[in-house]
Amino acid sequence: MNNAKTTAVSGCVIWFLLITLIGSCIMPVAFVVGGITSSTDFVIVNVGTFLCPEGTAPRSFSYETTTTDEYGNIQPSTAYELHCEDSNGEVVEKDPIAYAFIWIGICAVIGLIVSAVLTFIFAVPGGMLVTKVLNSLRGKKVVQD
């Protein structure tokens, strides 16, 4: 195997390993950050700007409700909705979930971009390291009788 083939194979292997390793760390963080921050006013206002009809303003609306835990017990909970209000303060449109999915999707795309950038940053030194190791192993082969 010549040096170009060794470099190509090691580059593909190291890129796959790095994207798997880095993505498995970054993507869960992106989803958790998206989920935790999805009920903030910043998200409601910025995502609501795209979802609300023209002439309305996005507002956060929360109310007390209940949820069931993993043991079947009913627990108190707070729910959040995006309300689009007109100039009179009347609710024109309600969105209980799409704004959160959009925000979590935005966070996931940011996580993918960060993962790809970090992979490209570490792929070249990692590929060079694997190439050196493979070349040194190939050079140390002992001919057996």
C-alpha cells in the first residue's frame, strides 16, 4: 500500500471516528440546551416572529397543568404556549408545540455545524498520526523464514 492510499484510508477512518465521537458529545448537549431554553422569552419572541401572522406580537403564556410520572402518579406541571396577540391584546393564534420543535431543531443544526467544524479541525492531525503509525508498523515487518 503506497503512502497516498494509506493517507486516504486513514483519513476516512479518522474522520468517521471523530464525527462519531464528537457528535455523540455535542448533539445531546444541543438537544438539552434547546429543550431547556425553549420556554424562555427570547425563544418565544424570536421564533414567534416567524410563526405569528403579520400585525401580531408573540407572547409567552404559561399555565398550571398536570403530568404523569414514570410510576403513574399525577404531578403538577407548568405548560408553555406561544400566543400571537393583536394590538387589542386578543389572542389570534395559539401554538403549544411547534415553536419549541423549531427551536430545538435550530439548536440541533448548530450542534451539527459545531461537530463538523471540530471534526475538520482534528481530522488532519489525527490522519497524520494514523499515517505515521501505519507507516512505522509497515516498516518494522520482519521477514520470517
